[in-house]
Amino acid sequence: TKRLDDRMDSFFLSETLVYLYLTVAPQEEVKKALPLPLSEVVFSTEGHIFPIVQAGHHLATFDASAEASSSAPSAGAAAAA
């Protein structure tokens, strides 16, 4: 039919505009907006960012609770002192 619909498919925002932004944005702005450099990520067809992991390497993750517990003296160390 020749009926016009007043709608916008969600893929336009989530997929198309991501790649348009990456194409026209200054590199400095892209570097600030992404958690990893562009050379270390790949984008899915839906615009999601996936880190590139080399075989045998692990992703560096930040776990605040693990860091806090490693910097605080353990109960065993306090008892030994």
C-alpha cells in the first residue's frame, strides 16, 4: 500500500548512528567516548563494542572490592603481629 507510517525503527538509532558518529567525529572525541582504543575493539552489527582478546591474554578488569581487600591488612596478618 502507499500508506505512510509515522514511525522510526529502533535500529536506526542504535546501529546506523553509531557508525555515522564514528565516521565524522574527531578522533580525540571518539577516544574520550570509548572505554578502549578503536584498535582494541570490534563493533557488532548492532553497534555493541567487544574487546579484541589475543589468545593467551586476559582482559584487564577493575574490581574495587578485590582492590580494597588486597590493600587492607588481613585478619591473619593482624593476629600474627
